[in-house]
Amino acid sequence: MARSCACSIRKHPIMNTSQQIQNAIHTLSNAFAPLACHILAPRKGSFSFTVVDHTGVAQHTQRLYPGQYSADSLPKVIERTRQALLR
């Protein structure tokens, strides 16, 4: 599970919320591979992600709101999630 985070979110002044969410989803999916990262309930600028193991059991779930999936904040979310997965 100790995998480096190659966060691909770019800081761009005119990136809209939809683009930020798409970048965050891509980054989250890559960060937790080989585990699956399911995206649920995207609405009103927020979404939930669930990390699922190879047997289909949810290991962690979290809702992200605007500001939590920005280029500055997402690496912290990923690190906290990794720590939770190790418990």
C-alpha cells in the first residue's frame, strides 16, 4: 500500500468545478490501485469515494466537498485515507 502519490491535478486559475472533480477522481483512482476506487453521488460540487478491496468489501468511504479535492488538499486526503486503510 506504500505507493507514492503522483497527483496530477494542475493548478489552473480558470479550472471549473467539473474539471477539478474529474481530475480528483482520476487521481484518487490511481492513488489506491490495485484497490478499486468507486465514485458515488456526485452532486452540488461534491462526491463520495469508496475504496474497495479485491473481494468487493468497502475498506474506506469519504465525501469530498469543494476545497477538499483541490490541488493543495487532495494529497492530504489521500494520505489520511492510506493511514486509515493500514489500521
